[in-house]
Amino acid sequence: MRRTTFMTQEQPLGYGHAVACARGFAGDEPFLLLLGDHLYVSDAPGLRCAAEVVRLAESESCSVSAVRATREHLVGRYGTLTGAV
């Protein structure tokens, strides 16, 4: 069964808090956290971004996060992480 449910984060307390706001709805089931102030576009022809993330999570049997490189002087405007490709 596919369905979309919108959860509202009443205070801007970060992404972790946003996920916690949906805990009662999502429980232990997989879910997508999509931010309303971002535009999600896939580079894969014919594949929507959400479908691309779901496909990767299923094939790797783990949680995934879509991230984007950000210029260092803009880092303070976004959540950040480090890693290697």
C-alpha cells in the first residue's frame, strides 16, 4: 500500500527532531524524509529521485541519505556530514 502523509515540525529543531515527529506514524517501517524547501531532481533518466533512493536502500538493505556537495562558505546554512566517495 502506498500513501503519503505530511507531518509538521512545529519548531525548527533540526532533521533529527523532524524524524522524531514522525515516529508515531512510521514506527519501525521504512520512510522518506523529504524537505518542503528543497527541489529533488534525479540524474537518472526516467527515474524520480525518491524512487532512486528507495531502489538503492532496497538493493543495499540499509538506510541511505541523498546528499549534495556544498561550498565551504555556505556550510553554516545546511546540515553537514563528512565522508569519502
